[in-house]
Amino acid sequence: TRKGDGQFDVSAARAFARTSIAAGQSSQGIETLARFATNVAPADLVAYDMILATLHDSLNQAGKAQALFDAAIQIAPAEPAPYLQQAAAFARKKEIAKALAVLDRGIAAGAPKEQLLLVRAEIQKSDGQIDNAIVTYRDLLRVNPKSAIGANELANLLADQRPLDLDALRQ
């Protein structure tokens, strides 16, 4: 997890964390990464906190993971990654309201809306909130009218859910 200059290597640390989780050794992964804390450049602190949060989340240590997500957000409030990762963690636990609230918090903080809205719609769709997902995909297309993913997903939902609504199908 160190580059040739002794600094923290974010890509290697992510791979190490994934491997630690897959091997059931998240605790050991946390201990190992904690030794590198002093070598983390300020520009890499958000990534470092999120890697540790992932490891804590895999151990069902929600409080520690939450604190690390919050630390990452404090460092870079307009960076979308902490919001996306935290929302995904809540969604995996079926805490949909919390997942959506995190994404809304990111939007309010000025993080790029397109990514957050896309994930928001996917979470709503997977939770059966089809009408809300349709609204969110429309919001996404207002932010980026050229979003092929947003347009395709909206079209699929409208065709599946409202096949007799000709106005919706034209959209």
C-alpha cells in the first residue's frame, strides 16, 4: 500500500481492502492500514477514510463506518464518492430512507447531481418506489438532457409501468 516514494497508494489499498473483506480478514486489514495513516497525503485522506469505512462496514461496525464517512465528507463536502458509498452501504442493509437522505445531503452540499440522482433512482426502483424513480430520472434529465443512462432507464420504467400512457411513452 506504499508507492515508491513511501506515500500511501490508494489503488493498492482499495485492492487490499477488497481482498481482506473477501478473505474474512477485515480486522487485520484495518490494523494494517492504520499503520500507514501517517503516510497518507492530504489529497488522499478522503480515499483513505472511505477504504477504512468499507472495512468497518464489512464488520457491521456501523458507528465507526459512519464516523469515517462523515470525516471524508468534512474534508471534501462536494466530492460525490463518500455520499455514494455511504448510500450504497445503507441500501445493502435495506435502510432505504437513510440511503436517500445521504444522497440528498450530497446534492445539497453541491456534489455533482448526475451521479447522485442516478443512484437515487436505482435505489428507489429496487425498493419498488417506481413513481419516485420516474421523478428522479426526470430530474436527472433536467440536469443532463444528454444522459443516455437516464433516458434509457426512464424509457424502460415508463414502458414497463405505464404502457398505455401515450404521453409518457412519447417522453
